[in-house]
Amino acid sequence: MTPAIWQFLSQLCGEYSNQTQAFDNPPLFAHIFLRYRPLGHLKPGSILVEQTYAVDPHNPYRLRVIRAEEADNGTIKLWNHIFKEPATFQSATFNDECRRSIEYSDLISMDHCHYQVVYDENGFRGSLEPDSQCIVHRDGKDTLLHSTFSLEGDCLKTLDRGLDLETKERCWGSIAGEFRFQKIQNWASELPLNWRA
């Protein structure tokens, strides 16, 4: 694992909340928790990703595994995976035994939905790979995902929107700009030291 990937994962891993944003403007922003927890028994760079609403913290509405590796052009590539049976692992973030039971055979690679991450003087910035055709089925129709994030210190900003396949008009996603999350718990110490080798 390269120093850049180690730095990115060390900065990323933890629990985040957008409580301030949600309380300041509840009609436009739900209160959400984002969690990134290392999966040390899998390939280096493997991270469990969970998103839950604060009102329903034990039922994640999004559960993924990402894996970070260096791309040919020096960027960081995030491979994106969904679970074949997400209900089996919905407690994995806070259940060590469940988390350690995750294997790659439990996952499906999300083709055309992988991310690239670059570093600049302000932090890390990620987006879907160029020319990605990441299709998300939501509200009864297929939409094209447009997704970006930035990680600056303990602040994580995300913006996900689904666009109409033909008109490219927004079908779902934030109408008021980025979600702004602040890290409230740090899990960088759980990164296996042998990943640095």
C-alpha cells in the first residue's frame, strides 16, 4: 500500500455525522451517520461503508465494501461492492464477529461505479471514474449516478444525485448542495499495520 493510500484511509476511517447541518436546516437535510470501518482480514485497503438515518441507526440504508488501490495514473482507485445478502451483515459495523465473517464471495462488484481519488493542498477529492455509467434504480426508474466527495481533515462533504438517462435532469438527490459531515469517532487505529508494507 502506498503512503498516499495509507494517509487517505487513516483520514477516512471513522464515524461521521451531519447533525449540525441537519438541525440548522431540517427540511432540506436529514440527519445521517456515515461509517467507514477497516476490514483487516480482507485484501489491503478493504473498508466497510455504512449509511444510516439517525432516527433508525440499526438499519443501514446503504451497506458497501470499498477497496482502495493505486491506479496506473497515480490516483487512488476505489473499487465499489454491494452485498449479495445485505441483511446478513447489517450489524457488521458494530459487531466484530459479523464484520470478520465478511468474505469477497459475499460481494458483487458494482461495474461502472468505481471512484477515483486525487490529493491536492486542501485534501482528498473523489468522483466516479471518467465516462462511468453507474446506473441506480430508484423510485421506479433507472438513473445515472453523479457522485463526488471531498475529505479535508475531519470534514467529509458528499454530493450524490441521480440524473434522468435522457434529459440529464435531476431525479433525486440533494437540491441544497453538499451534505457536510464531521468525524465524531476515529477508527484509524484499526488499520492493520501490515497494510503499510
